[in-house]
Amino acid sequence: MDPPLFVPCDLEQFRDPKKKLAQAPACEELDKLSAQDEISVSSIISALIRPIEPSDEQYRQCDWGIDPKKFLPVKQAVIFKEQLFISKLRNTNCKLSENLKVFFERELKQIGKFCLNVEEAYDGYVIYSSSKMKKGKGITECGHQLKGKYDDQFLLICEKRSETDRIDHAIVEKTLEVRNHADLYLTAIRETKINEETQKFKATIDIKDRDHTFVLDGGIQVLMRHLVCHNFVGTFEYYTMNLYGRVLRCNLVVHKDRKLVRIFYRTYKNAIHIITQQCFNDELQDVAETFMTPEGRIVLHFWRGYNYLLHAVCAPPKKKELIMPKMELMWRQNVVLARKYRELKALNYENTTKYLESNSELADFMQDYVLNVLRYKPSNVLEFSIMFFQNMANS
């Protein structure tokens, strides 16, 4: 809600509280303000444009987990970049009613990544989001792409979301594009493509005089972070549209009680618990659950009915076992020793050749030795060679 405009001529009622507004004189130009009045004017303007903060009573009742004096301004509270991991639960279910959330490496199998980036535009915010994950045995890839734009009050200007999935031998692409026309009506274009077959539908939705905010997936992420950073507690109502073109009435239920969440080796204290509700057949149902830090970072996100998790941390990388080379080969890593080996190898080859040429009888012994090796095929050649030449020396 926009702050009320400050009117200088109404300063008199602050000096004289008993003076009624109806008796106030017409707006007159003030010739000069005293130093005290200038300080008062500055204080009032600062109070009007400052983001609304919880009262002292709320501070005493709630443990926010952060210093209240360090609350983020509106702009800084929604401009961020996040990278999350996507994991699949292994033969287990996430119990959403538990007060303590614990996930270990043996329970989760990482299958993809999720990226979210919010940037500031001259008239609002631009949201980018994408995900990519492997399906089945890790051969099939699927994911989504999103780009949206919202104004300073988090009202939808336009957003386009597309999802790609592979079912059996067919590639399914779903696209939804929604545009807002002067807060009077929305135009939604929904397209479904299965291989080469395409179906496209266009609809117009009247949103004139609608009280609640209309946002899509990208706007929900920004809105959720804005509520958390400004310590909203309670139920926030909004409308959204799924990829099938159905308008849904939804709630964001932000709990006051803080949670403890453990994922792999990280422990998050004072995590804020948010439940997303959607209305089906005029009945609100819990469809997703989110845990966020007091600064608005997503710790864990889970959809009911799906075995997938979004989480901020993954298991630490496993240390690779170093394969040590054999001792007789380690000297090759030394440049000096390797060069010396090559020089001695050439010299030994030359000396051996000359020695064999001057002692021709050795050729017969070597030929006999090789023939015996090929004949008996000993498992230990060194032991066989020693025994062979020892017997030759004794004969």
C-alpha cells in the first residue's frame, strides 16, 4: 500500500492536538520553517517512506533469528540469485508434519539443478528461472524455462513458462504465456506440443476490481521472499494459473514457529515454514512446503504427491582414492633420473651387443634358454632362469 502524501499545511494540528481538522485553515504557503519544524518534517517523511516494521510487541513474541535493525530494504529483499539442487527420494516419503526435517545421502539421489535469478528493471523486476534434471535411468532429460516481469507492487506484467518432458517415445512441451492489460484483463496463450502435433488456445480473463494479487510461478518466488524478509506471519491470498490454463485460488501460510532442518551435513536453525495451498473443488489443500532462512534463501522445497526435493546443499564430494604408482616406476617422475636411465640404456645396449659379438658361444646358450622357457612356460620366469643357469654352470 502506498504511503499517504504529506501535506505541509497540516503541521498546525500536530502542534495543537485539540484543534479540529474541520477548523483548519486553507492550505497556505509557509514562509519559513524553524529548525525544529524542519527536523519534524524530515522525521515524518522518513517514517512514511520507511518499510513497515513489526511492533515491539511482535518482537517480544517472535524469535526472528536476525537483528531487527538489519531488515533488508524492499529492493534488496527481492533481488537475488539462487542455485538449488534437485534430488529424488529413495524408497521413502517426506513426512511434512514432522517438526524436525532430516535428509541423508542414502535417502536422496541428485538428479538435476535449479537456477533462479531476480534482477531490477526500471519499472519493477525481471525474473529468470530454469531447471534441468535426468529422468528414469539418467538417459532422458527434462526441465523448464521461465522469464517474467513484475512491477514494484509485484503485479504481473508478463510471464512465459515452458516445460519439456519425455513420456515413452514422445517429447511433450507445454508453454503458457500471460500478459496483463492495464489491470483490466489478462490474455493467456497456452500451447501443448507432442512431437510434431500442436494445440494452441487463447483466453481472456477479467481481473477488474479483483482484490487479490495475480502472480505466476516466478512472481510467487519473489513474493514469498518479500514476505519472509519483512517478517510477514499469517495467510497471504493470491491467484495463479497452471500450465493447463486453469485459474487457481491459493494461499501462502507463513508460520510463526521456527523449524530445524538438517540436510546432509548442514543444519539450519530458525527456518521459516511456509505452506502453499491451492483450492480444488472449493476446498483448500496443501500442495507444497517450503523452508527458508530469515534472509529469504530457500533451504528446502517439497511438492506433495511428488518424490522430488529442491534443496540448498548437497552431499560433500567423495575423496578420490589416490592410486600410488609402483615403487620401480616412481623414479620415472624424476627428470634427472629418467634422463640418466635413457643414457645408461643406450650405453648398455651398445656394450651388450659388442660383448655378444666377441663371445659367439653365448648365442647358443641364449637360444637354448629361450627354447626351454617356451617349452615349460614357467609361472615364475625369474626362478626358472636362476635354476637353468645354475644347472648349466654345474654341468
